Amino acid sequence: MSRDALEVIRTRRAVRAMTSEPVRREQLEQILDAAAHAPNAGNRRLQRLVVIDDDATLRVLRMVSPGMLQRPAAAVVICIDVARAVEYGLPARSSGLFIDVGTAAQTMMLAAHALGLGSGPVTSFSRAAVSTVLNLPARWSPEMVVCLGHAATTQPSPVGPHRRSTWRDLTYWGRLGSDATTAAGS
Ligand SMILES: Cc1cc2nc3c(=O)[nH]c(=O)nc-3n(C[C@H](O)[C@H](O)[C@H](O)COP(=O)(O)O)c2cc1C
């Protein structure tokens, strides 16, 4: 199934209730392929994607991830290869590395939605515990988990403010005037 890109962008939601139906391997591969097409600072590709789709490991992953409200059929743990970044001369906490985690995550979530799957990002987890559970190399830092699965019919209420911001709420045109601070804070 494929949908108009703008509709996919507008209708994707963080899915926090998923059925036990598995995600097919070919769908996972399409989602991972989408990540490889995400924009990436300097085209260095310092993100590493660890796919977990076995129930036992997913269960343990959930135990160390308080922000993982869903029971996903699969999860992609996006890691930064910090040692490789340093070899490139980048600071270990260079902003581009984290932005690239976001571009990979969003690209995967949009791909999942286009395939008719649900997804939900999670950053509330113990990095140390996830590293141990997944036996990650010491030089990799897990930064975000993208949960994948089939959306349940009923979803918990969205978190945060009930009203969705519109682009007008978020946007300023051109140079900001002296009242910009007030406007941005309102
Ligand atoms: C950096 C980041 C971290 C997030 N961490 C979590 C998380 O730990 N648990 C969770 O349920 N949702 C998490 N989310 C999802 C947001 O809560 C969600 O995107 C937001 O409420 C807007 O809802 P929407 O994605 O349905 O538009 C995270 C999103 C981002 C971008």
C-alpha cells in the first residue's frame, strides 16, 4: 500500500497500542531502506540500526524503557557510532549526530505509516541497560527506539497539549522584530 506523501505526513501519529500481529520481514526491510535514504549530516552515516523482533528481547527492552508504552512487534534501536564520529573529527556530542537520529527515525515512521503500520518513537530508556541487553559495542550509543507494529483500534489519549499546533503557531516570517521574544513565548 502506498499513499500520497503529504497525506502520510499529516496522518502519522505516535502509536502507543499495538496488536500482537507480527511485522513481516519485507516490511521491516522497506522501513530500514527508508532510513538509509534519510538526510544525513555530511553524508557520514554514523547511525547504526539494531532490529529486535523476537518476543523475549522485546520484553526485556520494554523493562528498561519506561517510555515504551506499546508492546511492539518489532523495534529499531537507532545508535550513534560515537567512535567513528570522533575518528571523523566530530565532537562526540555533535548536534548533527542527534539530528540524524531524528531524520532516520522520522523517515522510518513515515515509511511504516505508508505501509499501513503503526510506529512510536521512544527516548525514555536506560542507555546503559539497553546497551547491555543488546550487547552493543561500547562505542555505540543507543539514542532512540522506533517501535513498530499494527495499530490497535483503540489508542490511549495523546500526550501533552490537546490542541495540535498549526504551522502558523510555529512560524515567523523573515527577520524578527523587537517584540519577537514575547511573540515566541505566547
Ligand atoms: C525526541 C522524541 C522523544 C520521544 N519519546 C517518547 C517516549 O519516550 N515515549 C512515547 O510514548 N513517545 C515519545 N515520543 C513521541 C511524542 O510524544 C509524540 O511524537 C508527540 O506527542 C506528538 O504526537 P504525534 O507523534 O502523534 O504527532 C517522542 C518523540 C520525540 C520526537
